[in-house]
Amino acid sequence: MHGRRSPQDCAAAREFQRKHKLGHQDGYAGLETYRRTQLVQAGTDPNADGSCPVDVGRVVCVDMTRQFLWLQNGKKLEFGPVATRTGRLGEETRPGLHKIFRRVRDDHSELYDDAPMPYAQYFDGGQAIHARYDDLFDGGGSAGCVNLRLEHAKTLWDRLGIGDQVYVRGRKPGT
């Protein structure tokens, strides 16, 4: 019976979705459910594997493989982890250690049909951490930015400033 979901599987998925107040509570373990399981597994120690530097002070850690980010100061978790949406195939988010060099509270994309970019914090050229009004789990990916839900982007906006660091690692599935 490989590849088939039993009624018990669907019931368990539906209960998980309800418990975590997901947008889809249909018992189908789609992308949103999968990504939430990644957050649950990370718990309060998203840097358990030590992949994000702890010797650089305050840093936003973007894990493209697991599609979430968190804010840490040394080894102390200050915020997150929370779901993200990083760059799609051909427009990947650039890995490495970066610094926030520009912040625009109510920005709009000059390249992509004036798309809204609330709470934009630029860290590498035109790539920024910013809110996305639409679904983070539409599967495609961004044009290189790190998209967040509005409330999470605002929280980071309130906690970060020019010169704070962003560390991007991993590879988005499908890129």
C-alpha cells in the first residue's frame, strides 16, 4: 500500500493541521503541513546542527533547506523559527553572510509589477527580507527575496537595524 493514505493517516494529518491552526485543515499533508512539521521538529533549537554562526553577534539565520528563519544573538534564540519563502529556480536567494544596508517600511518592487514589499530589509543587492500578503506556500518561490508573513516581518523590523547580519544557507528544495 505504498503511496496510499489510510483514513487514519488523514485523521492524524487533520488533527495536526487543527492543532497548529493551519490554513488548510483537510487531512491532506500538503506543503503548508510539511513546512509546519519542519518548524515543530526544530522547536526552540533551530541551530542544533550549528550551521548558523554563533560568533558574529546578532544574526538572522535563513535556512533555505527547511524554509524557515530565526533571529539569534550568539547562542541565544531571540525570535522564531518562522516559515519563509525563498528564491525559486533561476532566481535563488544568494547564500552567505550579509549585512542589512537599507530598510524601507512600505516598499514596492521596481522589477515585479510594483508588488508590495512591506517591512523590506535589504541584505544583498535587490534581495530583502520582507512580508508577503499572499500565501507563503504556493510552491513557486520568490524572485530571490526572503518572504515572511506580515506579523513576522514586522517583528523583525522592530528588532533589526542597518548593519545587522543575515546568514543564508542551504538550498531551497526544487532549486
